[in-house]
Amino acid sequence: MGKQKQIERDYARILFVNEFIDQKDIAVRIGVSEKTVSKWAITDNWKKLRQSVTITREAQLRNIYEQIDELNTKIRTRPEGERFCDSKESDILSKLTASVRKLESEATISDVVEVSKRMLNWLLKINPDKAKEIGAIFDDYIKEQLRK
């Protein structure tokens, strides 16, 4: 694929994933066929990438903390002397806290996408050509991470 086509493809991905623009409008903006945009979206798994962006780590953590709080609230409503986890609740708490630990210590795809989006939006104002070039590098990295 030529450099210009790759730039168009990367820009199309950014429009779909970050700006939530539909494929038909992307095709018009970039000047390629809808079929081409559809092929790119399928090949590069744009829908999965968009989903990973929309569920941020903060949102995931908030949901887990709410679940932990709800379970702890349920346990606190028990009579004094019975305010402890049964084996099932203990297992759930263990899994939830492990998830929290993992989310707080590892960068997720959505973190990478969010940082790249912010940086590319900033760079786009300064140097649009460089933003497209670096966007391609981010895209390659993100695709590699999605394959893991």
C-alpha cells in the first residue's frame, strides 16, 4: 500500500473510532469508495477498537468499585457477628479486587487510544502531515496490541 493510501486509511480509522463518523461520510470526506472504507473497517477491526475506546479504564474501575461497595453493603446489613463473606462472596471480592489491581497497574488499549487521540489532536493543529504520520505509527501499535 502506498504512503498516501495508508494516510487516508489511518485518517478514516480516526474519524470512525474517535469522531464516530459513519463509513459513508468517511468515504465522502476522504474521497474513496464506501466499499474501500468498509474493507478497511473489517480488516482493521474498527468496531472492536471503537468499543475499547468507549469503555475507559476509569469507567471500568467505577463499575467494579460499585460492585464491591454493593457487596460490602449487603454484608453490613447482616446481624452483628454474621458480617463476613461466605465462600462465594469471598471469591467474588477476590476477583473484583484482582481486576482493580490489574486495571490500576496496566495500560489498556483504551488508555493508549485516548493518549494517542489527545496527542494527535494537539499535533494536528501544529503539523497536520506529522499528525497523520504519527497516527499511522499509533495505529500499527494499537493493532499489534489488539492481536495479543
